[in-house]
Amino acid sequence: MLEIHKNYVLDENQNPIAVQIPLAEFERIEEIIENYGLSRLMDEVQDEPCLTGEEAYQHYRSLKNELES
């Protein structure tokens, strides 16, 4: 299990309002979340047909063109 070193930030009434964690631990948490999300996406498309290299390139170009317009 990932150990997280937390520092609580308190308001003027000593109520916790935020948490600080070391940057390296935050980056590790981001990596874990991204890997989990990627794994879920891979599971979702597992039974879909694969694109050829050319089909994938054309699909990528169409997405890029949509973003640029």
C-alpha cells in the first residue's frame, strides 16, 4: 500500500480545510490513477476490431482537424 505523508492545513478556527502531500507522492498517485483509467479503457474496447496503421493514422488526423477548427 502506498504510504501518504499528510500535512493538514487549518483555517483560523482550527478546522481542516486542505491537505499537503510531498510532490513525489502526489505524482505517484497521479500515475496510479492514470494507469487504472487506461486499464479500464483497454477493458472496454477489448472486443472491438483493431484498426490498421493507415486507419489509425486517418482517425488521428480527423480528430486533430476537429480540434484545430
